[in-house]
Amino acid sequence: MSRPARRWNRVVIPSASRVMKRVVLIGVLIIEIVLAVTLVCRTDRTRLQNTDFVNFYEAASIVRQGKGPRLYRRETQDPVLQSILGHKSNQYFLHPPFEAAALAPLSYLKIEQAFVVWSLINAGLLGLLPLVLMPCVPIVAQRPYFGLLGFAFFPALTALTLGQDSILLLFIVSSSYLLICKELEVAAGLVLALATIKFQYVLMLLPLLLLWRKFRAVAGFAVGSAFLVFVSALITGTSGLFEYVRFVRTFDLHSGYGGLNQTLMVNWRGFLAGIAQANPLPAYFWAGEIVLLLPAFLCLRVPQTARTRSLIFALFISIAMAAAPYAHFADMTMMLLPALLAGDYVQTAPARSILGNLMAVCCVSMFVWPLLLVVLGGHYWWNSRIYLTFPVLLLLIVVLGLELHISGGRVAGSVPGEQ
């Protein structure tokens, strides 16, 4: 009786997995068709004026025209932006050169058409996320619709509306986690190098990976980053790369009109700026950065099991988001992965604990709290004191760190040899 049962399970489980994948693909196709019809009917230049996609499109146009060496100059971007918008703009393209080159094919289309294509790409990546997570997140493997929660996640919808690349960032980080779970750490690092489209998060994540002793992943990241720097140098030249650093630094230092609005950030820096309604003092900022990194040390001696690995990665992504020097609300899309990892941990726990309940509350709050801020505080996310999202991130970081410390000791005492 037992042998045939085991043989039957081996056939049914892969078959069920294939059915689930087909369901996901059919669902994505339906979403793409509906979105395409909606966007084609409703997208015009007026609706695009307040989106971040305008900056992507103008940078792609500049690179396509062979003006890459002068990309990171206001006098280069100003006339292109004005030709698109019909007026001057104080918002500029601040992403790496290789991303502008990757988007260059879109500049052959009219901006309205390019926005539709870019939106469909991002919606497709968000819809295909379950296929990436199914092999490494059991709750998504059992219920693939959990992987589609991104379409109910306010930051992801904001990113989609703005034409941001935050969904792409989520897809990259999730793919890197999948490769880490498959013990393909060098490949994971190579993929993670693409996350330098938002380099501020990688700056926080790399030291944490070193702390985790993922040396092969860091080596893969170094190789991938070196290649991207080489590609970027081909686009802008060496001097253009230095101009890029200065260009971004100028915006970071300038907090007034035309600078980076810190109160629209969901990180520690944004929270400080929001409650003080001014630039935070460096001493407070750096003190907070140090405190945010402390929970990472709780996982130094945690035994490496599938369950602890998922919590460690969720913790590191959460710390990277909270401690990054710049964290636009749309980039909180990346927090969908920690929410799914933490939710899976709680769902598969043998017994519910206080920390488990708190973890579940944090996961739900990331979906609900930003919406409540908008309903109670303003008409749009940018006037709703969105910086008050930071306490939810902070609570999640504390809960993840404590759970790792406690459960890690429990695993070490009960199953020291588990992998």
C-alpha cells in the first residue's frame, strides 16, 4: 500500500504544479489584455506629465541619439523634458546609464505608446512573480494566488501608475533569492547586480550578505557590477560616470524645490524629516542607521535551515529598505517579498506564538496602513504623511530579529544537524 502511494504522489505533485503554472500564465495573459485595452484608451500625454516614466523616456531618447556622455547634465535633459512636457521640469533621470540604454528601444515609440508597453512589462513581471517564488516559498507553491498579492499592494500599484521600475527591482531580488535557495550563489550575485538600478538598497544589502557569509554571492555581484560599470562607461565615457555621481549627489544635498523630497520616503531618513519637517541632523540619522543594523547580528549564529534562511533574507531586505539613504514609496514594492516569506513562516509554524502573531500583523499592516494614511490624511499618497509607514517596517525588523534569535536557538538545541 505504501509504495504505490508514494509513486502516486510523485506523479500527482508535478502534475499539480504544471496545472498551477498554467493557471498563473492564463491569469497573467488576461491581466495583460485588460490592462492593454484600458491603457490604450486612457493614456495621453497630459496623464503622463506627473509620472516618473517621463524621466525614463527622456534619458532613453538622449542615449539613443548618441548623447550619453552628456546625459547627466541639466542642460542636456532640460530641453528634452521641455519638448515632452511643454514646460520646464525640476525632475531628472537619476538612474545608472545602463538602465537608460536598456530603455532606449522604447524611445522609438511615441511616449504614450512607450508607457503602455512599459506598463505591460511591469504588470507581466508582477503577474509572473508566483512562478519565481513557487520553488522557494511553500505558501506560494500551495496557493499561487498569494504571489499575485502584488496587484493588491498599494506600493506596487503606485509604481505601476508612475511608470517606476520598482516592480522590476522586486522581480530581480526575488530571482536572486530563488537562486540562493538553489545554492547557486554566484548566479544569485550576478542577478543581484541588476538591482543597482536602485543602488541605494544594494549599498545596505551587501554588508548584510557578507555578515551572512554569502561570499560567493558577493563575488558574483562584484563580477556582475563590474560588467555593468563597463557597459555604462561605453555609454557615458569615464568622465560621464563621474558626472553621474556628482549629479545624484547634488540632488541628495538639495532639499528644496527640485531636490529629493525626504518626507515622501518610507525609511528612517524620511521618518526623521517628516516628524521634524526639516532635514534630519546627521547625528540622529547615523545613530538610527546603526540601530537598524543591530538585528542583523542576531542571525550570526542561527543554524542554516530552510525556515531560518527565509527569515534572514526577509530581515535583510527589510533593513535595506529602512536604512537606505533614499526610499521612495513606490520602492516599498520590494517589501512584498519579506511579507510573503514572513507569512509563509507564520503559516507553517507548528504553533502560533506572540512573535508569530506580531509578524502576521506587520505583514497585513504593510498592505493596510498606507491605504489608511491616504484615507485619513490626504487625497494622494504624497500628501498623506507616507513617512509614517516607517514604524511598521521598524516593528517588522524587530520581530524578525527576535524570532530568528529565539527560533535559531531552539533549532540549534533540537536538530543541530538540520540543513
